[in-house]
Amino acid sequence: MAAIWLGIAFAISANFVFALSNVFFRKTEKDTSPTMINLFRTSIGVLSFFLIALFSGILPIVFTLPLDLVGLLMLSSIFGQVVGDSAYFYSQFYLGPTKALTISLTYPFFTILIDIFYLHVPFNPFILLSATIIGIGILLVSCSKRKSVEIITESYHQEKINRPKKGILLGILFAFIASLSWAIGITLTDISMTQINEIFSTERLTSIVGSLVRLPIAAFVLVIINYTLYGLLKKKNSNKLDMNDHLTYLIRGRSLTSWLWLFAGALIGTTLGLYLFTEAAYLAGAVPMAILITTGPIFTLVFDWIVNKEKISFLGLVGIVITLCGIIFITVL
């Protein structure tokens, strides 16, 4: 029971640092592509976890992992870190943060279905009820932010952005891809982390071992994606592009301030956030973790209130209360 409570604490803490890192990343989105953000933060994560493993003496364990376990870790990384996160970034680009978040936060229900139909876990109606309560609360929080986001957008551009129908459909598709990918990634993370601890008894260092396999694979795939996008850009552009042009495409000549925001977001969101996220999935289990991690918009709302001085509406307060009730309900199951 103590492990579950610790997992819940880690999940809520992960939400806090993820929300904070997203605030940092949003400050660079005008001169950074979604895949570049993902690649940069993943690369910082690789370096951070390597240094932690090196100084903690657990680095040799990574090279003794069974091949089937390495495969699980690789798949969890590809689905969660690469496909899921990238799809969400693109969904946010097409739909805006509110709608993208609302659709993509359906992944706890996909996680429950995976547990039932593929892992043959007995159906727990109370878990489904908790997910529904939290989902309603987050939906209210998201809706409470929609009006203010549109006002900010209109005041900045002096006109309302009308997205084409095709772009909206693409955004919805990307959001559902993100949702399903996150569900698969969380489930595989839970399974692989449990196996690592059973074999090596790594306890609190379990997520470090797993991340040293997951993150390099994610970084490798993201490099391929970025070069593929460069190839498409080169094909579309009538002028020939050399390596310097490719580097320009990736970094877009961003300022030192922009790089600092990227670095801070990667260090907080990927290094600390991924550690908390992985430990929470291992301690609390895939389904409770998937449900609890959806409470992220609450922290985003609070950060907007603190940083941007944005008022919390009555609807937002109701959403926060309902979400907290859902969290309390899932912790006493």
C-alpha cells in the first residue's frame, strides 16, 4: 500500500514538472518545430540519465539486460516518447492547446482496455468510475481556459485564426494517435520496470536503468524523423540545401534566450519528469498512473494564474474540485 501511495505522489509530482516544462517550451514554439523540441529534450535526457547511472554505479546493468526486456523498453519508448509526444505536439499545432488536450486525455480509457483485453486484468468498475470523474473535471478545466486562450490569440494576431477543415481533422487524428500511443507506452513501461526490479532489485534506481535504454532509442528515431522532414523540405524547395541549411532548419537561428528555455524545459520535464513518471508507472501501475497523469491541466491552470495573472473561472474551480474528488476516490480503492 505504501508503494501505491508513493506512486501516486510521484504521478502528481510528474504532472507538476511536466506543466512547468511545457510553459518553458511554449516560449520557443515560434522558432522551433515540434520534432525539434522532442529531439532536444530527449537528447538532454540521455545525457542526464547516463551521468546519473555512471556516478551511481548502475551503468553495467544496462548491458546485461535480457534481449526481450530491451525490446519491451524500446517499444515503450517509441510509442510513448516518439509517436505519442510528437503526435500531441502536431495536434496542438492544428487544434490549439485546449482541444488537443481534451481529445488526447482519453488515453486512460485505452489503458483500461489494454489491461482487460490484452493483459487479462479483471475489470474494476471503480477504476472506470474514477477515470470518468477525473475526465469530467479535466474537461471543465479545459473548457474554462478556451475563452481566454482565444482572446489572447486574437489580441496578438489582431484577428481570429480560422483553421481549415482538413487541418482540424488532422489535429483530431493526431490527438487520438497520441492517446493510444501513450496508453501502450505506459503499459509497456509498467511491465518492463517491474521485470527490471525483479531481476536486479534496483528499487528506486529502476527507472534510471530503463530510461538509459528508452531515451537513446527515442533520440535515434527522432533524428531519423528530423532528417526525413529535411528531405521533404529539400524536395519542396527548388534550391539545393546543404548541411548548413539543414542545421538552420533544425535550430532556425534561435536566440540564446530560446536555447536557455529549451534547456530548462528539457532538464526539468525530461530528466526529472521522466524519472517521476516512470517510477509512478512502476509503483502505482499503468491504469492508475494513466488516470492520475491526466490531472496535468490543473497545474497548467495554476501556472497561468501565477505567471500570466490569468483569473481562474468558476467553471475552472468546479473542474479542479471534481478532479480532486476523482483522485481521492482512486487512492482509497
